[in-house]
Amino acid sequence: MSCDTPESISVDALMRDDSDVVIAAANLGKCYDVFARPQDRFKQALLRRQYSRKFWALRDVSFTVRRGEALGIVGHNGAGKSTLLQILAGALRPTVGEARLRGRVASLLELGSGFLPEFTGCENVFVNGTALGLSSAEIAQRLEEIREFADIGDFFEQPVKTYSSGMFVRLAFAVQACLDPDILIVDEALAVGDIFFQQKCHAHMAELLRKGTAILLVTHDVQAVRKYCSSVIVLEGGRVVHQGGVEEGVRRYLNRVATVARAGFEFPVNSAEASACVSDFSQDAFPTWPDSDAFFDLSRAVSTDGEGGVVRVDGFGLSCRHGLARRDFEQGESAYFYAEMAVLRDMQQLVAGITLWTVDNVAVYCQSSLQVGASIPCELKKGTHIRMCWTVALSIARGPYTVTFNLAEYPRWISESIETVTPENFWSFGVPLVSLAQVGSFVVVAPHEGMRIPFMGLADLATTVKVRRVDR
């Protein structure tokens, strides 16, 4: 996938030279006239004088997407995401630039917007399928698949005006996703329906990618971006602020979300909670510090810096409980993650976090030092050196995993308010400092003794099962 389209090459030339390119955009921009008063619009048209100011909802966006690739588009509300999708879907004409799409395009923008209320669900399938360029015979071949995917029972043969909102979007998604599009444009549509339908949508998305469908995914769900996309575009104010790597783009987007959230929140100052925060490190016995061979090469990590000059990571390692370097662990065995860092300026609450990722970018573990009560003082002085040791019981599925290590600065009161802060807001209060993605890896293997039949799923949750006989 390429996120850069040279200005000297037209999108037609790009698509002619590479038959796998199905979406090509070059220097797309959309400008609107904004009027201070409604009557100014009439005066400008009548008098041919300028009464408006120019507002660029989108500017200088270029990229290509090939078959079987997924490109993520992220950005806060008003960043220009919907404008871009409407241009690509043909609903808007760009002010400058051009875009070309090759093949059958299914757009999950406003689900069901093309449905005719008096027609049945079945009849609307044929209407939408015809709009996508399919013949009646081709639609009929897929009709049963669509009926099963929507799972709305006998309502499939009823007018859609009788549908609930949930049934409406289920049918709309099924129609667009099951007609074998060459290109699928998705705008937050994976959040439709209940959890069971959402799981079905995710599974179908993965299958479409496997078959070679190109997907353009616009979403606030960064986990979906990590799961499906090989590249991401981050928009701010209608302009591209990042093109390329997924992790760097996600971090840029989350930093922006956190900045907006903090701007609208009044932090407590000199409160009782703030004065009660931890003032010194824990005096509990510290595990044996491992030798240098237990530490990863930090230069190989995908490093994304936040606010610089605050803290420096000097080492990150992994060992067994004896302090010996290890890169493979039995299921249920504890892994010991070590981190060493230096504080470069006076700072408030330092929070460290570790995330374990599967090979398909699913986070099976994500925990911060604040959540586990690591007793990092709420204020740190410049020059302080810190060592940390995380002990994690690897009751997770067999296979390879990568590790991400994050550091952020939080207000000093957060430790006493952690139980009152929602998980969604927790990350917004922190200022990201350092993120080391793929800082290391390890493998979980079968135990040598004990459990012979492995558990299914991602994690082994502590479980108790009781059985009794009932006499009748």
C-alpha cells in the first residue's frame, strides 16, 4: 500500500501501471464558502462580489490502496473523514484533485439510506444489488446468504418501514457486505447491532480481505485499525498529519484525543486526595536484577515519542523468576519484565504500562503501574533513576507474543481518584511520554507436566465448576 501519490502522476496512470491498485487519490481537496449571514449568499451570487470566507474541509490527500489491503482513516470529529469518504463514494465532487475507484464499490456510510420503505427486505436487496451493478441472477445467487447474515427472520419478507432500527442496519450491512464488492468503504459500521452481530461483521471483514477485497476503514476504534489495516492516515483539520505505520498513527490520534479531553477537564488542585498520594517508593523486597543478556535491543523497538525530555528508558528485559534470560515460557508460568529509566525533569505521577499482543494484534493483557498499585511517588525529581519489575502469570494461549512498554505523566491526584475515573477517561488524563512498541517478544509453550488438554481461547481464567446429582 502506498500513501503517497506523486503530483506528476495522474490517478489514471497509476491504475494503468498497476492492475492491483483499486483506489487512487491525488491531492484531493474540498472547499466550502462560509457566509456570516444567509442573505450574503444571495448578494454574492447577484453582485458577483466576495461575501464569504473559504473553508477547506479537506486538503492535499493522496494515497493508493491495492486488492486485499485495508487502509485506516482516523481523526477526531470534524477532521475531514466523512468528506473524504463522500468524495470517494461519489456523493461529493472535490474542489481540487481527483480520485478513481476500480471495480464494484460497496459503501457502508449511512446504512440503509437507499432502502425504499414500502418495499420488503427481499425487494430492497434486489434494488441495492442492481445499483451495485449486479444482475438479477447474481443477486438471486446471494439472496440466501444475505438472509442468513441479516438474521431478521420472517421480517425479511416484510416492508422495511416495519423494521426496528437494529433490523434495519443488520439488513443494510448484509446487503453491502455479501455482494462480493471489489472495494468496501466502511464508516463506523462495525459497531452496528448487538455483540453477536458485530462478531459476525468482523469475521466477514476478515474473509473479504482474504478474498482480495480492498477496504477503506474509517473508525474511532483503534483496535479495529490495528487488526485489519496495514497502513493508516490521520486527519486533523482536513489535513493529513500522518501517513504510514499503524502504531505511530494510532499513537498520534490517541495523543490528540487525550489533549482534547484534558482541555475540557478541570483538574483538582491542592485537594485532600492530592495531598494523600504516595510520597516514597515501596520498601518491599525487590527481585534479583538480571544480567545484560536478559535485556532487549531498544534500537529495534518501534519507538513513538510523546512529550520529549521528560523520561528516558535505559533498558527493558525479560527473565524467569531466577533472573535468567528467557524467551519461552510454559503456560501458567510467570514472566518477569524489567524496566530501567531516568527522570530528566521534575514531574508528577509517572505511570508505566505493559501490553501483550498476539500475532494478529489482539491485546490480551494491558495493565498500568497505577492500576496495580506499584507505589511510584506522585512527584519525581529530576535525576531520579527507577527500576521496575513486572511479574505476569502467562495463563494465555500458546504461541508468540510481542510486548509494548508505555510511559505517561498523570496529575498527582490521579492515584487517589483511580476508582472514580472511567476506563475511557483514564487514558485521556495522561500525557504520553514514550511508547516502545514491539520492544521484545516471547513464546508461550505447552507445560511439561500438569495440564495435558489445553484451554481454548486467549486466556485461562480461574474457574470453579460444581456438580451435584438431583434425585427426582
